[in-house]
Amino acid sequence: MRQKLIWAIVFLFLGSAVLIANPPKKNELTFDRQQFNLKVKTIHPVSNVKNHHVKKIVVLLNGKEIASREFEQQQNNESQEWEFKFGPEVSLPKGTELTVISYCNIFGKKKTAITID
């Protein structure tokens, strides 16, 4: 009986954490062909940037990861920004589609694509 009570408390705690957590709302993506970089701004409103934040941003090309960045806390209460700089080893001709996935450290993710002009 005691073990069931402990498990009930654990599930209640985990369930409430998911209820108060929110996934990233939006990824704003800008590709600069001259600088050959991708600017990512993930909109993720939070009240505490250390305990609830964007933990990782991943960039995919044709389903393969070509870049990623992990974070210990969010830059501010509204968003996390990062600029990915690509070298000549990454071929990104016009029409190429990049996919960005931003992950919340508690719950959820946001996936957005951009076509290179």
C-alpha cells in the first residue's frame, strides 16, 4: 500500500510538471546567403530561465543533423537565439530545405523548415 502511495505521488508530481511546462511556440528562421549563416530565434515564454528553457536547437539537412547547440538556461524570459555559421563543407544551394527543431528541457519541441533562396 505504501509503495502505491509513493508511485501516486511521483506520477502526480510528474503530471503537474508537464501541465505547467509549455513547449516552444515558434521558430523564427533567417538565412543569410552572403554570411552563410542561419539565425534561429525560438519563442518560448518562461518564468524561470534556469529551470525551464530551450535545452537544444538542432539543424537538419535532408534528415541528417548538420549542426546543434545545447543550452543550460534560456537567454531571457521570451526566447532563445543562436546563429549557426556554416563553412564551405556544407552545400546549401538555392532550393535546399533546412529543418530546425527546438527542444524544451521539460516538455515538447517545435519543428520548422526554411527553404534557401
